[in-house]
Amino acid sequence: MTLLGIVDRLLSFYSTLILVYVLMSWFRPTGVFYDIYRVLGQLCEPYIGIFRRIVPLVGAIDFSPFVALLVLEYLIRPILFRLLAMVM
């Protein structure tokens, strides 16, 4: 597996973690699910928190995770791929 493949899988995995974290936040996780939710929060909140400071709430809806995923997919991923392609 190439370095680009590894980076691609890591970014996809992180996007999936963010999505699962957001979906779990819609419910009241209890027991083991609460522990999973807390771990996901520790992994995802530092990145999502950047966008929470920038993106205002629309009513009671927080669009910052959606913006965070868009930035990850359409800004960070292409920049990383171009940089890695130049190095390789």
C-alpha cells in the first residue's frame, strides 16, 4: 500500500468517526455506548471545535460537523494528496 493509500484510508476513517459521533449525539447513549461516545468526542471535538467557533448555530441546529466534514473532504484531502504527490 502506498503512502497516498494510507492517508486516504485514515482520512476516510476519521470522516466516519465524525459521522458516527454526530449520529450518536442525536440520542442519549448509555452504558457502553456512552463510553464509545466519550472516546469519539475526545477524537473528534478538537477538530469540530474549530468550526464551532466559526459557524453560528441556526436555531438549535449545529452545522459545524457538516462544515468540518466538507473542509476535510474538499480542502484538506486534496491539499495533502498534492503535497504527497510532489514528495513522491
